[in-house]
Amino acid sequence: MTVLGLLLFLAAGAVGWLALRVDSDARRWSRIAAATSWTLSVLASLLLVVVGARALAGTGESTTLESSPPLGAIGLHVDSLTGLFLVITFGVAVPAFLVGLTRGGASRPRLGSAAALVGLAVGLVLTANDLFTLLAGWELLGFSFYLAVGYDRRRAGRGRAAVLAAGFSKTSGALLLLGGGVLAAQSGSIALSELGRHPGAWTALGYTLLLAGFAVKVGLVPAHVWLPPSYSAAPGPVRALLAGMAVNAGFYGLWRTLDVLGAPPTWLTCAVLLLAGVSAILGIAHAAVHADLRGLIAWSSVENAGVIGAGFAVALVGETIGSKQLVAVGLLAGTLQVITHAAAKSLLFISANAVEVGLGTTDLDQLRGVARTLPFTGVGLVVGGLTLAGMPLTAGFASEWMTLEALMQQFRVGQLPLQLCMAVCGILVALTIGVSGIAFVRLVGLTAFGKPANPQPAHREAERSWTHRAATGLLAAACLGVAAVAPLVVVMIAAGIRPIAGTTTNGALAGGWVLQPVFADFSALSPTLLWIVIPAYVVITIVVAIVFSGRRFWRVRRTPAWTSGSEGAPGRTGYTSYGFANPIRKVLAALLMTRHELRELSPDAGSSGGRPAAASARLGYVVDVTDVVQRYLYRPLLPAVRAVVAAARKLQSGRLDAYMAYMLIALLAVIVVVTALA
């Protein structure tokens, strides 16, 4: 079944790529090819979800494609950990692929082909049983990212974003190749299960390289700079796939590395803890002040990578000190956040695409009252925003609570460096969760429910599509349903991470639909019971109000909304999205590198009523923020990189004998390295 699912993705890619779009007479067949491509991708995703569910139930799969006695078998394997990520990843992919069947996606068949290649690559990475298959899938994933991000390459910024994504994908692949090569040389096999057979200094080096390679893909600092522009530049139908599905390949790689290699060096664990905390606060800080809807959602992916990384880092701490309970609570928290991020981020990007198509803009200052104009899209923005803000009754509340509880276990760690790093990471994650509430209140309160100053007509073609409504409904139900049945989700996760944490994860079930952070008698929470208690309080409040107010409760009063205590303030005066985010620019000015600049605007901008231009000239106050990592790390490196590229171009002489000499030198270098490692 695994091979069949991957073949369906391959067929979907072939159908979309071979579709003719040039000849106007073939437009009908082009639409049929596009619909076929997206439909095959939906079927492939459903099939892989079934494969994952069977693996979680204890029925795994193995397929040997080629067998090489010195190195081992090359093929696919689905165990419980793979099954867990198949269910999460392709469960979210089903509604994301459904969106491609709307009118916008059906008119671009080769976009469906690029999306299918992303699905094929992710499937290969998740089911790889050996280093060769993993690297092949990883390279295909980078290539498909480039195709998807650069699809609208004629639009401004798309080409640069595609090249940036390709560059970091190649960097990630190179790190995985080096790390995997070191481990394969030590173990004498390319089978993933054999890579950690001989622990030592070289294994620690391979461990570091593998974690770095996967961290680049998920967008941890400092390798996050490619992620926001790439997600923003991708065409609407595939943004949800890139952010909700493809990124899970990186998280799976982190989980699998821990499974294969075991305990990392202490310094590496500390580094992951600190980088996760910094990623979380940096990502949400930029999301909270971003002026564009796509940019806000994309930057929050950096934040979520940090929060997920924090849970994973706690598992590394547990493996380092030999505590299976810490491993279990860390992986449980991280996996819960992976589910939350996949569902909510896909929902938000699908809604953002509908906003862009329906209203023609994603500028947050121009977007008000989306829930009134585009109701289904408004539901997506509200549910997705509240989920990522960690509000009660959503999956984000349960996952972020579990993450904080995992980080609070630092007092159980006997090593001072690990205790300090866990404390710092916990502080940064707690601050991140607070700022995320502000960031998504802006999205929900102003963008979804705000009163528009100048209402604009909306094109509702995308929202009227049954596929858009089905995708929005499925993902919104996932965001809310995960919290409602949280203990059942924990049971599923426990089955998936059993190869790493054993049966210890079952300690998170305190009984009676109550959860605890694996350690008994520390704390407890029931997201399920909150679904009963909170609505009950609302109903009781309404009943009490009706009883004590009598008929006045039903009386309708219409009064002008209060806007100011000063006379003369216009009724439409209120917060803009930019103004609402200004306190964050002030409070986090050091992190955001907030810059204030006073500029003189053109005289025409201030002239009115026939006054002279000189008398009406006015000044403009401009506030801007900068990515601190890009400013102090990447910009200083650009001159050196350009110099290296210029020197490398001299090697392109066009002479065959020179190229043969380069190949000989490279071969000798590989032989020397392999001999030294052996």
C-alpha cells in the first residue's frame, strides 16, 4: 500500500506536468488534467493515512527495492513512528489538496504537479528505511519546494524566494549527506537502524550534522531566513501544503535521529534548547508586527518551530540523563504541537488564499470585517488564530500547556548546564505564548471582526466551492476536536513514539479524561472537560441574566459606538492593525531592531483647499523592523560568499581535461576520508 500511495503521487505529478496549456483549444483538457492531478493526490494522501493507521495498530510494512550485501537493503519501511507522522502529515494534506480543486487550482495543472511532487518527496522521507532513500527523498523535496515557490516567477519577489529556498534546501541536504556519510562509515551500513551502532566522537559529529540538517528545513534560528519569504511567495493552493505537510518531514527527521542515535552530547542538547527558545520569541515577535497576512502566518511558523523544538529538546535532555519519563513528556509535547501547527497553519493559509482571491489584498491595514464578507474564510481565520494563540477549547491550549509542563521538569535534572538551559528556554517559550495571544488577537479582532472603514465588494467564487468549504470545515474541526478528545490523541501519540519512549508515555493519562505531564502528582488538566465546563458557564450566565433582567434582556438598544472621550473625534476612529502592533515594536525594540525615521512627504500629499504647497508640506513618521539574525549574521557574510562564487567561476574553464582532474581530486579526497574513518 505504501508503494501504491507513492505511485499515485507520481502519476499525479506526471498528469499535471504533461498537460498542455499553450493551445487555447486544449484549455478544457488542461482543466481535466489539473482536476485529475489534484484528485490523485487526495487519493494518495488518504491511502498513506490508512498505511499509517495500520502501523499504529501494529501492522507495519516493509518493501525492499534493492539489496546490496556490503551496505544493506534499500527500500521502504513503516513502523509505528513512521505511521504516526503519516497520519498527521497526510491527514492534513487531504483538505489541503482539496483546495487545489477550486477554480484557481484547476486552471493551473502544473501547479498540481509541483504539489504532487511535494507529497511524493515527503512520503519517501517518512518511509525511507535507509540513508540512500532518505537523501533521494530529501533532494526531491528541495526540488519540489523550488518549483512550488517559484511557480509565479514573473511576479515580484518570487524568483528570489525560490532561489533562497533552493539554497537552504541544498545546505540542508549537504549536512544530511555529511552526517549520514560519517555514521555509515562508522557502522558499515546505510540502514537507518544501524547508523548508531558504534557510539563515539564520530557518532557525535554525525548527530550534530543530522540535527543541523533537519533544523534548516523546519526553520530554526539561524536558518529561518528562507522560510517566511518562501511561504509568502508560494501560490495560494500550495502554501498550506508547504507549511502544514512538507515541514513535518523535518520534524520526523529529528524524532528519527533521536530514535536511531540515542543520547546526544550535553552541549548539543543545550544548543537545541537555546536555539528553540530564541526561534520561538523571534518568530512571534515578527509575526506580531507584520503588516501582511501571509507574512504574519509565515513568521508564526518560525515561532512554532521553536515551540516544537523546545519539546524535542526536553526529550534530548531525558535521553542524556537516562530518564524515559522526560523523553516521553518532551516528545508528547512536541508531537502535540506538531499536530496543532499542521492543522492550524494549513487552515490559516487556506483562508489567506481565499482572502487574497476574494478581496484582492492581504494588507492587514486594509482588511477589516472579513468574517462578514467571507463567512467561511472568517471561520478559518478565527479558529486558526485562536488555536495558534493557545486559547482554551483548541488544540493549541493543550499542546502549549504540555510544552510548558515539560520545561518545568528542569528541577529533576541533575546537571546544572541542562537545568539553566531548560530554565532559559522555558522563560522564552512562556513569553512567546503571551506575545502570540497579542499577535492573533490582532488577526481575530481587527481582521476578522473589525468594522471596515471603506467596505469593499468581495468575489466569493473561491468560498462558494464545496472543496474550499470542506477543507475549511475539516481543518477547523481538527483544531477543536484534538482538544475535545485529547486523551485519545495522547494514546495515538504514545503508540507512535513507543520505539523511543517505551510505554512511559501512558503515564500522561491520569484517568477520567484528565492529562498530566507523565510525572504523577505534578499537575493535571482536562481539555475534554473544559468543553463541558466552559459552555456550561456560558449557558448559566445567560440563564441568570434572563431571570434577573426580565424582558430587558431581549430589548434591542442601538447607540453609537464609543470612540473617544474628546469631542470632535470621528466615529470611525480606532485602532489600525499597524497601530495595534505598535506596543510590541516598542517593548521588543531591541529584538526587532525597531527603527524610527522622520521623512518629508511630497508637497502634493499635504496640499488641500487651494493652499500653497510649501505651507501644506508635512512630515511622515516611518517605523520599520529588521531581522537581527539577517542583519548581523548573513549580511556580513555576503561579501565573502560573493568572493568565493567569483573564484569558483574561474574553475568553469570549459576544458574536459580540467573537469576530469577535478573529478579525480574529489575521488581521492573521498577515498582518504573513508579510509581515515574506517
